[in-house]
Amino acid sequence: RRCRDVWRSAPPGRCDPRPCGHPASPRLLPDLASLGAALPPGPALLKLPAPGTLARPLARSPPAAHVPGAGPRAGGGSADGSGQEKYRLVVVGGGGVGKSALTIQFIQSYFVTDYDPTIEDSYTKQCVIDDRAARLDILDTAGQEEFGAMREQYMRTGEGFLLVFSVTDRGSFEEIYKFQRQILRVKDRDEFPMILIGNKADLDHQRQVTQEEGQQLARQLKVTYMEASAKIRMNVDQAFHELVRVIRKFQEQECPPSPEPIWKEKDKKGCHCVIF
């Protein structure tokens, strides 16, 4: 048999390698470059390397770069992916106590002088509360009894409530019990984020409810009490901001952050496990 210009290896004991006495003709091994040139070109043919050169492996496509925000988000956040906190606040109380005046003063820094009974108005404001950005969706509700059938609908979706009465109207003060009980019944809870607001505190000469009475009612309801004035913008921002703080605290108690895994704590202390 013919052998090439290289040593052939054979099983041990059968033969010893020896120089070939019949070198192969160069014509038996065609030049690869000329072979490639002789073949018809086509898209499916690979480009053959020139004689004496090494073929390079095909380059792989780089892995797709991760796009921030792509795919499902971990944790909560706003619908637009900004991670901004959102809260649904509802302003409730009897008719004519200044619910709309408080809301518009907070949203637009403007005092409404004309009284126009509200059926239902919604507002949105973005603000920073305790160094945390938040979007507040505020629903200003009707206080008249003829719109009472609408209350349960907005009470179901509200995350926090401002219970507003006028310090110049004792009847509105006594109505607060009704609103608070209805909210708890709809939510089926013993407590829920609320704060009590005594509005029109600038009209001290017309006062029918003392500050002590407001504080006593707040203790009974287990809520925070503030006196405010939409006219002179007293405690307006503070009232809405305080309600957001109450909501945050309530939500943290309802859904506390997950504790750190025990094995991570052990790693920090230098503990190691030995597997036998």
C-alpha cells in the first residue's frame, strides 16, 4: 500500500515504523485553493483557507444586552415603570364642610369662594413626602345625603380617607361617626387609614366644636386629628401628607418586608458548613 509523506502508526507488535520508500506523488493531494476555485460559486459554499494557513473558528454572536426595564418588574411600582408610589385618597364629610376647598387648595393653591355642591371630582398631584416621590389620586366626594348610594363604591377603592367636618357646624362633627363606621363596614376591617380634619379653623368666632372635642373624637376613632383652614392654607398640605404616612405605615404592617435568609446572616458571621 502507498504511504504518504508522514509516519503511519500501527498497532504495537505488528510492525515498526520505517521511512517510506515510495513517496507519494504531489498530484494525489490537490491544492485546496485550486479545488475551491474549480467549484461553482454559490451562497452555501464556505470560503476555504489558503494553503499553509489555519482555519479560524466562526465568530459567535455576542449575548443580547439586558435592557433595563424589560421583562417583568420585580416588586411594585407605577404602571409606567417609574417605580413611583401611588395612593388613592378619598375626602369624605357632610355637605358644606369645605372638602372641595381643601382639595383645590392642595392641588391648585387656590381658595374657592363660591359654594357649588360636589357630586364627584377627581384630582391628581405628584409630590415628594419624606424624600419619597408619590402620586396622589384624590377623590372629592358629595356630602349630601341624596348621593349616599355612591359612597360604598368609592369606599371600596380608597386606600386612605380624610374625615372632614367644620368646626362651625356641630352637625357635621356628629356625622363623622357615620362615615367612619361605613368605611370600616365596607372594608370589613376594625381599623383603616384615616385622619380627622376640623376645617374652617380660621372662623374662631363662629366655632361650635372645640379643639378638645375634636381631639377626644380622634382618640375614640384611633386616628390623628388636625385643624385646618382652606382659606388661609393652614395645615392643608400637612393633612394630605400625614394621611400618606398613615397609609405607608398601615401597608408596612400588613405586608412587612421579607426577613433576610438565615444562611446569609451566617455567612456574614463567618460560619461555614462542612459536608461529609
